[in-house]
Amino acid sequence: MELHALTAHELLGLIQEKKIAPKEILDAVRERIQTIDKDVKAYIRLNESRPDPGPCPIPIGIKDNMCMVDQETTCGSHILEGFKAPYDATVIDKLKRSGAMLIGNTNMDEFAMGSSTENSFFGATRNPWGLDRVPGGSSGGSAAAVAADEAIWAIGSDTGGSIRQPASFCGVVGLKPTYGRVSRYGLIAFASSLDQIGPIAKDVTDCALLLNIIAGYDNLDSTSVDLPVPDYTKALKKDVKGLKIGIPKEYFVEGLDPQVKDAVRAAVKVLEDKGARFEDVSLPHTEYGIATYYIIATSEASSNLARYDGVQYGIRELAQKVRKSPLLDMYDETRDIGFGPEVKRRIMLGTYSLSSGYYDAYYLKGLKVRTLIKNDFDKLFKDFDALIGPTSPTTAFKIGDRVNDPLSMYLSDIYTVSANLSGIPALSVPCGFSKEKLPIGLQIMAKPFDEEMLFRIAYAYEQSAQWHKQKPKL
Ligand code: GLN
């Protein structure tokens, strides 16, 4: 039996029946990494220690932007090389307590800025379904690791789609929880009002199990919300009969790959046959999503990233010749060498939007449009249990295809940014393959704190469709 190929719930079952020991799972996953990570490059670094297995001894990959005590965390950036956090992120703490085995830091776009993992200082990750393709981003390493059986579970973060889009490109399940559902304490900030940590898993059941571990109020994160955490696996058993699901017409427009459209339509049919009722609806402000997101996210990033100046974290670079002053030159030099081109672009865009004279026209306007986008959702969720559509307009593109065209890269986030702007939970579940055998993702969105609805619909669909049983040939 290839243990690395099993799901967490299957492995936990085998442990309970005393058929396998936690050490065997860890060995199987580590061996898998040894064999194929030279091709996939899902990990930046591995944790060689032998973690104490607890009640839930599942090997898990952690995106390289969560603080882990005494272990390097670099956010895919040169500027943070050598940085070791003095504390564990709350999510890491919860995972350690559960007994999960943290096996390494997965690759990501630098500071989570990107949709392909090509912006990593450590080089691109490859898509297990086609090694010449991107795995999506920014949590591309996490999604690729799970798809390639190099991890049973993984943790990602999602600011504008960074869990869902790579999950869709790699044929796995990814959830961006409601803003406030999972503590952000110890997550290295990109855009604090949008960032949310979430699970990436091989199937819907595993995704629910992982959310059970990481969700919940945390007094170290003032934006986390004090609401009880249900047992999300209970939601899996409910059927979808009578649920009212909206199909936003703005998610089926020009730019949508016909193969993606057909797969999503076919998924709707499956759910319809199971008794869900569908209706066409409108989210009229969708077209402003990308502009709004890229103004708000870059503004927050320019402020969050001001702390990397060579003083407290990571690398320090001194200037060869004094130009302004040794201190100011050190800031300049460190940031110049430490940040990659995309991060610099975002810092400049954000600084511009926030600068006096432009603030009202860009940042403030962006906040107002954000409210309009959120109102669209609030209105629909009065009548509908969920909304459904594609996760991404295309399947995984070729490595190198979009790196020199930031606008086309930004536009590919069209279906995912709205959930972050409005704070709602959204999940991507595999819904088929293109003729090139690349995975397609179905996105389901629900009202705030109704992750159970997402699991319920996704599970009903998954059990009929069975796409999760397919594996890439590596
Ligand atoms: N692709 C989006 C961006 O580049 C989203 C990134 C994310 O969710 N971290 O900003």
C-alpha cells in the first residue's frame, strides 16, 4: 500500500485500527519527496527533525509565510533569508498540538504576490499534471505538494485567490475561510484586510478535518471572530436537496475558456440531479473587482513591507559608497537587493495610491467600491444558500507565458478576488479536466461563517463526480 497516496481520513482510520504506525506515514511521504520533488519543486526547505506524533499524525506542508519557532521562514523572498521567528503562528501552534507532522516549507510567490509561484526567489514550482505548467499561486508549492502526494495536507494563505486558484490548477480542494475564521497571528502580512489562512487537501473530507484543527477565535488576532467552531465533518452528511444556488452571469463572460465553462455547467447539472435548484443571478460590480483589489492590496502591502529594511529581519546589505548616509543607504541597498521585481512593482503602486493628492482618487475610492462589491453578495445571500462558478478562467498556463505581462496575470484573478474583498468563504473543488488533461476547479461561495454550506455542496458533488480519485502521472 502506498501510504503517501492516501487521504488523511483514510490514514487516520488505519492508525485507529492499528494497521499502521505514524512513523510509516512520515517515512512514506519523505520518500516520495526524495523521489519526485526534484521535478516538482514544491518545497523550499524540509524539516528533517522527527516530530512527536500526536492524535492526528498527518504529514503537512506549510506555506513559507507562517512563523515557526526556530525554523527559517522566508516568504519566498531573498530579503527574509536567515529569518527565524521567535514564536509559532497560532495555526502552527494548533497543528503541533493536534500532532500533525510539519514536514517543510512550501514554495510561494514572493510575499504571496502572484498567481503562478514564478515570483519565488527560490525558483518556480511545477504543476504535477504537466511539468511545463505553473501550479498557480501564490500557494503553488502547497497545492503541488498535495497533488503530487508529497504531503497529505497543506496550509496556504489566500489574499486574492492564492489557495483556490492553485487548488484548481493542481486538481485538489482548497478553502479560503471567512475573514476572521482562522487566526492570522504569525502569518507574514501581505494585505491584512484580505489575508486569510486556509486548508489545501486531497478531498473535501480532509479539507473539513483540517479546518476543524485551525479554525477559531484567538485573542492574539484582533480580527479573528469569537464564534463557536462546529465539527465541519458533520456538514458532509447533509444532502443538497432544496438548496438554492445562484450562478453569477458575470462569471461566464469573454475570457472564460470554453472547456472550463463546460466543466462548470456539467457540475451544475450533477448538483441539479441531486436536488439543488439553480438560478442565474448578477453580481453587478464584479468588473471592478480586479482594479479594486490591486489598489487595496498594494496599498496595504506597501505599508506592511516597510518593516523590511535590514534592521530587524533577514538580510542586511551595506552600500559600497556612502550616498545619502550609511543608514539610509543600508535601507536602500537591502531593499534593492532583497525584493524581487513584482514586490517592488506592488510597493510602488501602493505607495502611489496612498500618497497625498492621490489617496482620495485611488485608495479611498477603492474602499468605497469594495463596499459596493460586498453589498452585491449581501443582497444575494438573502435569497440564496450559495453561489457557484469557475475558480479561474483558464487551466494552468505554461511556465514563462505570463511573467512579462503583469496585467494578464492580474486579470486571471477575476473570479477569486471578490470573496476576499467581501470577506466571504469560498472553496475550490475539482470538476474535471481539459483535453490536455489539466485540472479544472469549481468555486463555491457562501455567506460569512457558513463554511458548512461549502463542504455540504462540495462533498455531494465530489461523491458523484469522483474526480478526486485521479492522480497525475509522475
Ligand atoms: N494573485 C493575487 C495577487 O497576486 C492573489 C495573491 C494571494 O492571494 N496571495 O495578489
